Amino acid sequence: MKNFFYLLALIISFNLSAQENLPTSKIETLDGTTTTLQEISEKNDLFVVSLWATWCVPCKNELDAINDVYPDWQEETNVKVFAISVDDSRTVSRVKPLINGKAWEFTILLDTNNDLKRELGAATVPLTLIIKKGQVVYRHSGYTPGAEDALFEEIKKHN
């Protein structure tokens, strides 16, 4: 029985560290064209995805904090950030006014049906991912002030 628990612990730790394949769900640009994380990955070796919503205060705080340091991140690592709103059909109309007021420098995309959110198994937002060469190599849920610094350290590890 003892060996069973060691084996179970080994399997769980392996699964937690295993890289995830990218979802195939369609996401939309603000001008209405569709894309996928796979298509984005074909054009970018390393990028960050942040799932967020207009009603999520920690999400907006995280994106504000990232935006403050984003030019430095790009200069040092050339990483791109894609902020994907999970606002549904009732609240998606709030996205454009919000981002216009924020003047965020990164690409904003829409997951209005929450297909991507479901495919990623995201129970809550914000959910932040680092994707390298088509694989999810880092995943973090939630936001506390300063988390953007830890995120940048992870970006540099995978750069």
C-alpha cells in the first residue's frame, strides 16, 4: 500500500509539471476576425496569455501592472502579451470602452462563449499562461500586487 501512494504521488507530480498542448477554440479579435492560440503560436515563439473580464478587479489590476512594465519586457525578451476577455454576450460591450480608457499596449482578444476558458480548465480569472513553441510552460491563477515580477522571471527562464 505504501508503494501505491508513492506511485500515486509520482504520477500526480508528473502531471502537474507536464506541458499542456494548446487549445483549438476560436477566439475573436476586436475587429471580428477569428484566430486560435495555435495560430498565434505559429507567429510567436514565446508569449503570455491573460484571461480576464471587465467585471474582475484583480484582472484589471494585473493587466494595469503588466502594462506599466510591458515596454521593458518587450525590450528585454521580445515577449508579447495577449489579453483574452471572457466577458459573455451580456458584458462584452464593455470591453472596448474599458481598453480605450486604459490604453493597454497588448493585443486584446475575445472569448465570448468561454470555449477557450473551458478548454483551459480555468475555474476563475485572472488566469495567466506562458506559452513557448506551442506548449503551455507556466500557469498561474489569481493576482496579487507584485505577481507581474514573478511572471517576468518566468518569462526570462523560458526566453
